[in-house]
Amino acid sequence: MQYLNSDKNTIFASKFASKKVTSLKFTDPTIRHLKTDKSKIFWCKGLSGFGIRVSPKGTKTWVYYYRINKTQRKLNLGRYPKVCLSEAHRLYNEAKTKVECGTDPSDELKKLKKQFDEELTVKQLVELYLEHSKKSGKKSYKVEEKCLKKDLIPHLGKRKITTIEPKDLAKIFNEIITIREAPSSATHLYSYIRRIFNFASDMGLMRRRDNPCLDIKLNIKKKKRNRHLTPQEIYLFWYGVDKIKMTPIVRYALKFMLLTLARGGEVRQMKWSDIDFNERIWTLPKTKNGHLHRIYLNDKAMNILKEVKKYSDGKGLVFGSTGQYSKCGVIKTNLKPLHNRTLCQPIKRHFNVFKIKEPFTPHDLRRTGATIVAGLFGRQDLVKMCLNHVRNDITDVYDQYTYDIEKKNAMNALNKAISLIIDSSNIESVPTFDILRQKVLPRDTMFNGYESNEQSMNKDFQAIASRPVSYRLSFDLKPLSSAT
């Protein structure tokens, strides 16, 4: 084989000098129609050492032959058509420039290949991220694990993390949005994938600007839920849930959410050891925001706990389950937490039993209880205390008071409001919200619209409210005397 040097128009011999040189003017049609019975290299006319090797099966590989320190070397530039003609020209020019500077491009390629082989695959990165999340106490790692193993690893699990491009992820997101019609799932998956690549950059495995999610925008508007049940709907829910065939534990858990304003996950993970029955306080060991939260258990919440105790030995999980329908009086041990969908499915499947027009979810029960408390007291700060929401205020750093008395009064007021609703003889006699406010918080117990601390301490349902504050300027504003 011989190599054509177009610069000097000379032909230098090699160890393959006995073979015939075939040089062509490379164009896309020419490359596409190249065929040979034996493996053969076609050289590009006018470019030294640049050619394409064609196998009998039609495989076409770009090659570049060159000399370094009087030693002939070969560099594969990729296969056609994955590497198109223009890309092959670019790679050839880069390699030729390095050779002219005395650098062997093959050595650099070996280093890059070794570095590439040592890189993590997407599957390995996900496993490393989930292990870190678990050890750091992240509560949502199981949800992320399920989503990533379902939608990411089957598609891109074997790929190296630095080879993932935005178009690879966009294809997955588009399938979830258009075919599965689950835009919220796509939004969650996007946030999880972005986190794992940020985690990779934090670990020094890749550059942060190479995160493929940075160039993707889903353009999905997040729906803000504002659904809450009216007093009439609360009545229908309370008695409708008793008509649905389900594990009694689930029925009690749903009612417990309404009475305590707790999240579904908090109720499912609730343990008997977290309850102080003397003080009637449920202390949550782990909360969403990491802040201490203590929930006062009103009368109806305590009654539910007494009923639930019939299904367990008073140890372990409060609303645990064996996965089978539990019979009253049969005590079960070694209970497992309810699945996150266990509270939703009965409502969704048997929604017609409630005879409520607009659908609702278990989390809407938490919003319903919060709305009742807000409507009774007219204090949003009290609702935030009961919900354990962060105020995003620097005062939170200094204010470590637990507000147990205030939350106790709010929970007792909620208990009285729920009692007035469900004790109605029928749906028509359910009191309106204005009537509830008058019966729960009579106006004659109020002091100029606010109740004094002494009055509040002697009542079970009235929260402590601050007195109105009047402000006085430290200087007097006097009209300017007119110029004389």
C-alpha cells in the first residue's frame, strides 16, 4: 500500500507498497456507493493519509495514517455514516495539526479511552446517589428510586454519564407526557435527574455546566390544588367512608388526617412510641422541613386511636397493616407501613359512594382542616403552626417556642366544629360555616374582637391572640408655619 502526499505530489512507500493505491474525490454519494469484495482502503485525493476502509460486509471506517518519529501509526476516526464526511474532515484536520506539532493523537485517544472506561454509567451514578440519599436521611429516596428505575435506567442505564445529551432525556420526557399522559411524572423525573447530575458534579465526576438538564425546559404548568371540603361534604365523607369496603385501618387513617391536619406520610409512619397519652401529644420524629412538630390529639383523634389499638398490640406502627383485610379484635404484630397509594385508592375507586360532585384526595382533608381553623380564628399564623409550615423569617432562628397551647386550642376548636357537622341529623341540617363560627367561638367570649390570655387559658377551644397594637411616633408632626 502507498500513501499519497498531495502537498509535495510525491508517493512514499510503506510496508504495504505492493498494494495498489486507490484515491478518490470524497463526496457523500461516492462514499455511500463504495463496495468491495475484499477489505480495502480508499484514499481521499488531495489529503495525505486520510481514507476510508470498506469491508466486504459494507462497514466503512474513517482512517488516518501518519508518521511519528519515523514510525507509521494508524488512527480510526469513526464509522460512516455515524461520523459524516464533514465531521471526518474535522477530526482529520485536528489529528494532522497535532502530528505537525509532534504530538501523537493515538496516545491522547488512549488516555481519553481509559478515562472514559473509568467513568460511571448512569445506573452506577443512580445507585451511588440513592445510597448517599439513604445515609443522609433523605425521606424521598424511595420515591426517587422507584421513578429512576422505572423511566431512566431502562433507557440510559448502560450509557456513560458524560455521553448523555439533552435530546436523550427529551425523548424520555416526551414519551411520558404524550403517550402516558402523565406530565406530573415527567416533572418529577426531570427534577430527580437534575439532582443526580448535580450530585455527580459535586463529587467531581463531571462539570456542572455539562448537566444535560440545563438545556431542557418542559414548559409544564404546575397545577395548584385548592380543593377543600365544605361542611356538607365533610358530613358526606365522614359517613361515606364507613360504607366502603376497606381495611378499617385505612378508614381510621383518613379520618385521623382530617382531625390532626397531618400529612398522609406522617400518619402512615406514626408509631405508638411517639404518643404521650398523658399530655395527649403526638411528637413527629421526622418532619418535611426538619423542624420539631407536636400535634395535640383532640377527643375524636383519641377515640380513633382507641379503636385502632384493637388491631395491634399498641407497639410499632399505629396505622400499620399486614396487607390483608383486618378483622376487629384480631391483634396483628410486625405490621408494615401502609403503601403511599393505600389512602388514595379507596376514595378514587369508590368515589360515587360519597355522592360528592367534585373529586378530592386524602391531602385535601389536611387542607380542609386547615381552612376550618383559619376560618374560625381568622389567623393564618395559627394555621401555619398547626401545619408546621416554615415562615421563611429570620425570627424562626430565634423563636424556638413550640406553641403547644395555641395548637391545642386550635385542635379543640376543630374537634368541636367537626362534631357539630357530623352530629347533624341529615345533610340538610349541616350548619353553614358562619353558624359553625358562632357556635364554636361565641362572640360574648371575645374581648373587643380579641380574647384575653386569662379567658383563653380557661377554655379548650379558644386560641391565644395578640392584643391590637397601637403605634405612636417618637416625635410630633406639626404643620409648618407659613413664611411671614
